[in-house]
Amino acid sequence: MRMRYSFFGPVLAAAFAIPATAELADLHLSVVSRTEEEAARIARITAPTTDFSLAERFESNSGGAATVRVISTRDAFSQPSANISFERELEFKVGNGLFKKLWVSSPSSTLASDGLGPLYNARSCQRCHLKDGRGHPPESSDDSTVSMLVRVSIPADESALSDVIADYIATAPEPTYGGQIQDFGIAGHPAEARIAITYEESEVELAGGEVVGLRKPTLALEDLGYGPLHPETMMSARVAPQMIGLGLLDAVPVADILANADPEDADGDGISGRPNIVWSRVHDQPMLGRFGVKAGQPSVWEQSAGAFHGDIGISTPLHPAGYGDCTEAQAACRTAPNGNTTDHDDAEIGTLGLELVSFYSSNLAVPARRDYDDPQVLRGKQMFYETGCTSCHTPKFVTHRLEGQPEQSFQLIWPYTDMLLHDMGEGLADNRPEARATGREWRTPPLWGIGLTQQVSGHTYFLHDGRARSLMEAILWHGGEAEAARNRVVEMPRPDRDALIRFLESL
């Protein structure tokens, strides 16, 4: 196994006003450079279609050669890449075991599984990403919040990264509760809080008289276990995202992502996607953010390590503190026994374990498209393009050529995301910055697999906090840069709207 990460080149760094204090290069550790002939061929194949009478070539294979056949069970998102070898499938299965592992508190006789918490959100990765699918907000006061978490922070006057990353917005962890709220604790350690969400209902009338209800969430933290929050605390609720296709997104060239950025809206189309630039703990320099709802993590590896640290309280070589996210104000948590051992690189899960979990996460395959050549689906695809949805939901990319990573290497993929930040308006704003992302900006989420949400996750809750109960509700929450496209959907004849939803359900 080989870790891989994307970097910026000096020219691209200059174009986005990133100071040259850190040398930036546009390559993965195992990238094979494209030839001019290949670049021209890629440009042709990824150009937007203008013919909606027939499906495009290879359109059914959302994840390229890694695409898997759709199965009719809840395990549709839990299959390995179709092009994985027998030997690497074994690594995938071992990673799956670690992904599902239930961690226990220290000290314990199970030295390979202890170190939970002391404060945590879940005992395993699988508890949040059930069946590798999408989480949901609590459906009632009795429902668990295990697949939702709340990030917290406060404004800061300055940050060490402000001089390194242009437009970096300084924040700091909440002084008592850290970077996120852990709503569970091991014996003797009170949970930090109970997450409570209430909704205010409203209605939107669409052309033709159809009425769609929307629900606006209000987030509250109750039963605070360690005293009051800082008066300037900023909170943001997030449900667990689906896990498919992460390795393919990690393999998209930085230059191809930045080619879609238009921070000053130079073309005047109202869309001004921006890259989030974040600090890589692995490489000790700025990198392109790709993962998380605000593109706050640069790679599957760092996303996985951050989740172990914040969600489960499990230390890694990247986050070696055995007490997880506990602050100095939580003294008992900081002095509790932990599971750090030399056998695991002085952490609770070592480099090998983290590699296996990252490999598993990178090779969760994207299922094939359904009904992609159906006339109604093709009509919906035309509506998707003509409405302007592809301005952010970029249909296709070609991944890097990668030595030692055949599953992700040189694949034509159809994720329907540009992986850039967009201002989505006040209605969706959480008013909590993250690196360069403002409180109104969100990374465009990939749409592949979205039509299988009900089958895999047992619900149809969408958007970063799960407020939307249907795809149409999700569309109607679009504001800011997407408001014009949203209004076109509102004004569409009912048959075209139905076709648009049918297209999304086919992804």
C-alpha cells in the first residue's frame, strides 16, 4: 500500500494568492505525468455534452473500471472496487474489520481494541457510517444522534496559518469543549452535551400548483456536562456522509479541480467556486481541501485520522494524544488511562491500522447507474444541464495515472462535483468558518449513488445537516450562487421537474 496526496504547483499557487512560503508541487507521490496527447483526449471526453437524445459512452460506469454491479440489499455501498485484485481485496476486508471494530475503554484485556474516548460520539466508524451510507438527524426526542455530530469553535484574532494561506479565517476550539461535541462518555466521564434539534416548517409553491414543505432546523446543546459554552461559540451540525468513491476523488488532479474555480466570477455566470486550502499534518504544508462538507481535509488518510481522533477518541500517529478532543478544562479526561502502546506506534491505532482503514475507505465502490438511457432520465439530464446545475456539480473527471494503485488509476469517473466551495446563501449558512471556507460556503457534494440512499440508509435525508427530506427539498434549499438554478426548477413545468428528479435518482 502507498499513501498518496495532491499538491499545488507554483503557478497554480500564485494564481490563487497562496504565499510561496511553502513549496507546492502538483503531483501525487505515485503519479505518472500525462502526455500532451492524453491531455487533449481527456479534454475531449470530459467536455460537457450537448446531445441528450442518447446516453454518453461509459456513462453507466460512474466509477470507471472500479464500478460495481448494483445489488438490491443495504450492502450496495459496501462492495470493493470491481478492478481490485484478490490480494488487495484481502487488505480491503481487513480494513473493513477495523472500520467495524467496537472500541472499549482503557485499561482492558483487549489491548488491540482499548482506548475509547474518554469522550466520544461513537464506538466505531460503522456506527456513524452505517452500511457505508448517509447519516441522519434524530427523528424524535428518543432517537439517537450517533450519525450526527456538532462542530464548535470561536472566532480568533489571528492564526499561525493566516500568513501561510491567503484568506485563511482564524478560529480556535471552544475553550471547554474543544473542536466538537462528544455526546457520550465512558464510565465516570459525563457526556459533553445532548444534541437537540427543532424545526420550523414553511411551504414553497412550484409552477403548476405543487407545494413542497421545507423545515428549518434550530440546533441547541442541552445538559452541558462541563459548564457553559463560550459566549461567541459557533456551532455546526453535520450528518455522516456516504463513503463511496473517496479514493477516486482523492485521485483527481489538482489542476483539473482548480480549472473550474472562478473566485471573482470572471465569466459573469454568477458562480464563483473557490478551493479550500488547508494545512496538511502529514506533509506540514498547505494542500487542497477535498473531504468534509467544507472541504476541510486534504486526503482520505487525514480525514480518517481526524475521525478516529474526534469521533471515537482514538489516537493515531497524526493525533497522538490518548485523551482525544478533551481540553485542559476537562482534567479528569486528560488524566484517564489510555490505550497508547509502542506496538501501535505510541498510539491506539498505528500507521498500519490507519493505512488499512484508509485503503478500505478509498475502495468502497460506486454502483453502476440505473436507467441511464431511459427517455425520462435523459430528459431530466437535459434539465440538469440547462438549469445550470453542472456549474457546480461537474459531471466527469479523469483521474491521475497512479503507480501501485490500479483501482483509481486513469479512470473516467462521473461524481457530479467540482470539490470547490460555493456560497449557498443565508438559508443554508452555519456561520462557522473552516480554513478559507466562510460561514455561507460549502463544498459541492458528489451526487453519485444518491438515488440509492433509501435502499442503503433507510431514509431520504439530504444536505449537510439532513434537513431536506427529499431531493426536491434539497434543491429548494439552494441559495446564493445556486439561487438562479433553484428558481428555474421552481418555474419548470411539472413533467420536467419529475424528469429532473428521475435523473438524480438514476445516479
